[in-house]
Amino acid sequence: MNDIKGSLTGDFDYDFSLFCDIFKNDAMFRKRTVNIGNTKKKAAIMFFDGMAETKTVDDSVIRSFREAKDLPDDLNCEYICRNILYASEISTTENIADVIGAIMNGDTFVLIENSKTAVTVDTKGFRTRGVDEPNNERVLSGPKEGFNESAVLNLALIRRKLQTPDLAVESLKIGKRSKTSVFICYLSSLCPEKILSTLKDRLNKIDIDGILDSNYITEHIKDGKFSVFKTVGSTERPDIAAARLLEGRIAVVVDGTPVCLTLPFLFCENFQSDEDYYVNFLLGSAKRFLRYFCFFLSIAVPAVFVAVTTYHIELLPTSFMLTVAKLRSGVPFSSLFECISLIIIFEILKETALRTPQSLNTALGIVGGLIIGQAAVSARIISAPTLIAVALSGVAGLAVPRLNTAIVFLRIVLVIASGLLGLYGFFCVLFFYFVRVFGLSSFGVDYTSSLKNPDFQKQKDILIRAPWDFMKTRPTFNFNKIRSRKK
Amino acid sequence: MIRKIISLISIFALLFSLCACAGYREIDSLFFVSAIGFDYNDGYKISLETVSAGGNEIETEPFSKTYYAKGDTLKDAMQKIYKKLPKGISFDHTVCAVMGKGIKKRQLKRVISFLLYNKEINISLSLFCSDISANTLLLNAKPVSLCVGYDILGLKNENEKRNGASFNNTLFETSDKIKEEKSVSLPKLKLKEDTVVLEGKANDKA
């Protein structure tokens, strides 16, 4: 169907039957013919039930045709668009492929007798969720609205935050079969052209049959395709998207998904939360610092525990060493095996909790976390110190949700390296990852540029969240544009 | 990319095959030596006071036990102890060494070089001397804390705190004195009614 080419013939019966034939297998396809006003000239109206709002079709198209009066004898497409149809957005086309695309997108197609030009009326009206607070990015204070699956609504939410003509929105369709609408959003006076052109190049190169979620696009456009670190940001909150746009970044809104992509995405952004800016800067800075600490705890605690209790016992204080040894006595498995098993069990519990109905989550937490954990320790299948180390690391990891993938992989790799080579292995792997992270870039911007810069002025929104009076300039990657936040 | 992955796997395989698991020890499968005693009488007698937190059986509390053996040389005596021990030992938490009966300057030199050659032994380990045999001291003294070794360290720290001076009796300091051919004085331990007592004050010549 995507390959149908050609133009309308102007033969009403032929063109009408052509479209009926194209959509004959779709039960939701609706078609109707009406007379325009009191003339004998016919118009065929075609749309998809569910995609188009029936009431809008009735009011904007059918009623306008039925109520039309004093019509000229040479009634043509241009006259219909200008004087008859009530709809706010109307376009005309002769191309059959364009018509099919419009119908599939929720528009209503109006075929007019003896006319080679057809009219498409914007009647999109499929049901969407409300503007709810996103579950993945909850905040205690600050806006509670989130994106939903309608790209148009998402763009409106962004525009409500940035009421400036500087906000540019470009659209394109990606996916040979899905024809998903993708919108590139940026503030034209702030966004670096180089990043914008790189993004457009990468988007145009996407060759796929369907885009069902923004992650399809992320995987196609991201730098470091095999890296566990995110180089394209994502958010479900319009306030975050707007804040990123104000920094000169680009937002990519994909129809059918509540997740908006932001780029370039730097390493420090993993530790930033929108709530940092909605609370006192001291509390915001403390929380951000805590997130850096939690990331380190999350990847290092089980690995260091395994290394220290199996290779470097001399590093433990004697009393602590004896406590660990006492609690480990009788456990049949090695520390390494025990630690890896517990990490996997923790991931299983996390995955199960995600897929379980919310009403069962409490029961799952009690059975999975408390009963199994307690029973395993009592039965000496696992030791309490290992359980504490893995649990601490797991909980700390939840404080940095954007680094979830990296944390899971790093944690396991570091534990294996520590179990095989001790702290030597731990530092080897950590060094390897440091090299990897410091070598990454996001759309030509150094991924860790903010961390490498020793200038305190440039650190004001990295390790800490300085008061707004101090944050006078935008991020450093925006070097060729307006740097001052006050302009 | 495939080249990179293969070279990475090769590097890790080499790393692991060359040095993997060389020093791997499970914390619960070790006896931790808290104190070492040395005596000399036609051969060396080594006494190791060990602390264990359990093993295959579930132990309720950590317990201490002293193992000893006699040999012509220090190495020989140590080999005999190793044969007696049901599981591995660790010197990572050894806090003191007691030079007992018969350890004169010549033997002390050998004991110190023996301790220094043992890479696992902490060089800040404290050295003490005793008029009675170190074996008797470690076997007969009733520990106030978990074991006699930690009691001795406690006595030393308390004494140093009270007098505001140091005994300068660590393995490192003593070996330096011997190298520089200075006189060596170690704090003296005595057994009073089954309890270890420390004679002298910090920096006093014992």
C-alpha cells in the first residue's frame, strides 16, 4: 500500500472505488457520499473511525456541505476550502499516497466530483491519556504534569513553557510502514547549528519499517552504540524538556510515546534532577552530591566487599573481620558466587515488581525481600554481610535511575573482576570504564567536558547546584551562541 | 569492532590465566593468628595463638586456640604447625610477637628476619619479651578479651596513652635498630595469677 503512486483522475466513481478497494480489508474505514448544498455535485467523505473525531467530521465536513447555500455553478475545490468547510486546518492534494497518509493519520479525505484535487481536513481526535504526573520522574515539589502519547499535545506542553517565536518545531516522518511523526524542537537563537545538522543527518539515515517508541530512534542516533552509558537524554516531563531547550539543546518528540529525547546528553546530566532547581540550592546541591555518592556506592560496594573479604583481609578492622567471618561460617558458597547470585536475585525482584500488578507489589516486596532474604540468611544459604552489601548497592542505584543500565553492568563486571583479581581487578575494570566514559561524545560534544573543566564557574551546575544568581551562563558546549542566561 | 572485542577478551583471558585467584581465601576458612611466641632450647619452638570464627560447623562465637611445634629451624617449626592446623592461617591480623625463654640477640636477629621475610606479616606488629617461655604465656594466660594477643596489645596501648610516649617496639622499628647495630630493648611481659601484665613504661628500657 505504501508503494501506491499516481494522482487522482477526476473520475469520481473511479477514484472513490479505488480508495474503497485500498481499504477494503479494514473494518474501521468509514465512507459516505453527500450532495454539496442543494446542488447535484457529489462529495465522498472517507476517514478512519477512532483515528478521526466523528463529531468533528459531522460538524466540520458533513454539516458544512449540507448547510451550504448560494453555491456557484462552477463549484471547485478552492471555493469549497474557502467558503464551505468549517475546519481550521485544510489542505489540498492530487497525490494518492498523500491522501492515504492523511487518512491513516486521522484526517478526513473529501473527494469532490469532477475534481482532480482532493481536500484533507484535520479531524484527528483519537483518545489520549490525560496530562498525568509521570511515574518514572516523580517530584515532591514542582510541576506535576507529564507527556502523553500524543506528540501534538506534548509540543503544546513545551510551548506553554516557552512562549517565544524563537521556539522552532520541524517535523518529519520516520518508518516505512509506521510513518511515525517525529518533531525536532529547538530554540533557534540558542541551538548550535552543527548539532542540529548532525541530528537531522542521523534521523534521515534511519532505515526501519516502524518506530513504536522513542528508544527506536535513540538506538539509531546515539553515539557509542555499544556503550552502557546514555548519550541521548530522555524525559517524560515538559519542564525538563523546556529547561534543556533553554540550555541550547534539542528535543525530539516522537508521536505515540510519552518520552521526549534531549540532546546532546552529558555525563553530569545523569545526576541532575529537576527537583534540584525547585528546592533551596543548598538542599539541591546536597542531593546532587548524594547522587554521585550513591552511584559510586552502587557500583563499588559488592565488588570491594568481595575483594576485601577474599584477597585483602588485612584491610578490615579485626573486630569487623571476625564479625564477617562469624556470619559467613557455615555458608556453602564462595563470596563471589554468593554476591553474583544476590545481584541477579535483586534484578529478578526489580523486574518482577515492574511486571506485577500494583496491588501485588506489597506482597511481592514482603515475600521477595523480607521472607526469602531472612530465610536464606537463617538457613545459612547466604551470609548477612553479603546480603547487606548487595542490598545497599541496589538501593543506592535507585537514586540514579538514568544510570540504571550502566550500574547493573558495571556492578556485575566489577564483582567478577574483584572475585578473580581482588582490588587489582576492581581498579583495572574501573580504569577501563573511566577511559571509555572519558572517550565518549554526544553529537560532537565531549561527554565528560563538564567534569574535565577545572574552572569553578563552569562547575556551578555540575557537582553542586549553585543559586540562580550565580548561574549566569549556559553550558560550555553552547560556545558559539548566546552564553548569558539573561539574554 | 569484532577485532576490538577479540583483543579485549584475549587481554582479560591472559590477565586471569596469569594471576587469577592466586591469593583467593575465604574469610571463614582461616585461622587468624593474633600472637606468635618464640622460644629457643636446642631448636626453635613456635607457638601460634589463633582466632577462628568457625568453619564448616556453625560456631556461635569466635574462639581462640594455641598451636605449637618445635623444629631445628624456624621454618621447620612453622612447617610442623601447618601440618597440625585443620585449615589455612592468616597473619593479616597478627598484633604481637613474644620472645620467650632462650631468645638471645642472635636468635632475635633470626626471628626478626624470619618475620620480615613473611610477606603476610604486618610490619607494625609489636614485639615483646618474657622471662618465661612464650608458649607457657600464650597457653596459660586467661584472656580478658577474645585472646591473649589482643590483651597484650590493649595493655601496650593503655600504657602508651597513660604515659604519652611510645614503646618503639614494632617489627619495623626493632629491625631498623638491629641493622644500625643499636641496643634493642623490648617491653617485658609477665604472668601474674594467669593474667598477662606488662612491665615498665613506654620508652623505659625493659
